[in-house]
Amino acid sequence: MLPVQMQLCTAEFVDILIGLTQMPVTLGGDKSHKQRVIGDIVCAYQWVNEEPAMVLFPKQRRTLTNGAFVLCLSAAFKYTNVNYLVSQSFAAAKQLGFEDSKFVAHQIADIIIEGIPDLIEMPPEPSQEHKFEEAIGEMLLKVDGQVIKHEEITMPDMGQTA
């Protein structure tokens, strides 16, 4: 599945709706830690503002104004409250461009509840500085025997341990 380019709102809320706003965010694809498709909904696990998040968005764009629904790890506890889960499921259905029905809200609630364990197990966001930590060699550029450039050659950290 190809990543979807959408816009991310800059909000202080940890469970937010992504619609047409200022800051773009790529949903799914290489930016996600993991993703699965349930019916017409994609559930991508990725980092939003450096925090692990479950991002729900439609498999196929339904309207020009629909967006995505984001549930950050710091807000996951709220979804143990059934009333909150139901209200947010209806809000997510509307945001994703689906009909406002109990069936769709129930489907979204199931995705959220079943996805929270994967959200909890997500690692912290990989940072660029940690991706190229291990030096495996060096490169010297010499002109007439004089070193004019010295660089370490590094190997990307693939998360493997010896």
C-alpha cells in the first residue's frame, strides 16, 4: 500500500483528528512501524510528534475533506471508558468520511480496542543520530600527501544485536 500524504493539525490534544490544516504528515508506508488493513480502514502504527500513535485512515480517499484519526499512546487509557470510546468512534467515522452509523462506529471501536496492545508495544521513534552510530572505517582524502578531508564511514543500525 502506498503512503498517503495528509495534513496534521498542531494541537495539544493527544487524540486528534487530522484534516486539512498546516503541517503535512505521511500516513502509512515507510513512515509507519507497522500497519494493517481492516475492511475499508487502514490502521498504521507510527510516531506523531515523536510519540507512538495509532492512525486510522480510509483505504481509499472518500472525500476531499476527510482525514485521519490519531490515537497517541498517552491517550490510550481514555479508551477504557466505554462512553469515551463510543463518542470517539463516531467522531473518527465522521473524520474518515464514513457514514454516521452504529455499525461503522462499532467497527472502529473494535479496531481501537484490538490495536491498543500493538500501540503499547511500539518502540520509541528512531532518531537519525542513532541510525548511523557504529563506525566501520574511515576515509582520508589526500593531496600531495596532506590530509585535506577525513570522514568516518558508518553502518546503519538495523536493530540487530550480536
